[in-house]
Amino acid sequence: MIEMGMAVALGKPTFLFRDDFRSVADTEEYPLNLMLFTGMPQAAALELHYYRSVEEIGAAEKALARWARG
């Protein structure tokens, strides 16, 4: 959690890969640990920074690929 907090404080982009199938809340509205969720971009931008599978990491339209391209 410290790493996420430092990245947010320094204005660095954050990306989250989650392959854990366990539920973290009683609602699908928050699919992540709430502490991580608060450090992620909000609304539609969240989907661009949130990865659910290894295959999705290389998706050209997602934020990590855009960031890597500069």
C-alpha cells in the first residue's frame, strides 16, 4: 500500500493487475481492495488502468501500453 500512496503523491500513473477471483466486497461496484481503489483513476479511466487477465496487460488501448509508448 505504501508504494501506491507514494505513486499517487508523486503524480505517477498507477496500474492494477488483479487475478484474484475472491470477492473483496459485497458489491461488484468495488471490485478492488478499497485502499487500492482510492489510489486508482476514477470512473471510466479506471477501466483503462485495471487489468483482469495476463492477456489484457498487452492491450494497446489500455493505459499501460499508452504509457509505455510515451
